[in-house]
Amino acid sequence: MEIAQIDFNSLEQILLPSLYQNRPFGASGNLTPGEILTRLLPYIFVIAGLLLLLYLVYGGFSFLTSAGDPKAVGAAKARITTALIGFLIVFVSYWIVTILGNILGLPQVLSLF
């Protein structure tokens, strides 16, 4: 009886086929979960930023269309506050990852270009 195994090498080929040729990490053919996360991290930050922007716009639109209703104004303010707190969390986590990478001497992993 076999236990299910994940082949991270084929997983990367499926998720990131354009990056498969350039391996900035270990020379072995097997990928580690850390390598996959490192390659996906810049895209995760971009997606989080776009979602936060959309949520902030949604909160602003709700505020503008609340027509003075106290409950709707309160809900819109809560959405805007939540979006700003989320922005701060993403911003701080980006800089923590960047600073820790520099301290530990890791390659620059958070650049998309």
C-alpha cells in the first residue's frame, strides 16, 4: 500500500512553467516546498495588494452611496478601516520578508521583474 506523495517538481511545472528553466535555488531536480513558496511569494503580494485596493474602493463606494444612513455609513467606515489595516499588514509583511532575506543572505526573491 502506497501513501500519497506530492511531486513538487511536476507541481512547479504546472504552476510556473516559464520559471522552470531558471533554477536560482539548489541544483537538484527536486523542488522543496520552500522553493515553491519563494517563487509564488511575489505573486501572492501582488494579488493581496489588488484585493485590498478593490476592497478599499468598495468601501468608498458604499460610503458615497450610503445616503446618510447611520448603519450604512458605519459599515462603510468599517470596510475602509479594514482595508487600511489589511494594507498595513501586507506592507509590513513585505518589508519583514525583504529585511530577513537580506539579513540571512538569501537571494532577492520579491522582485517580479
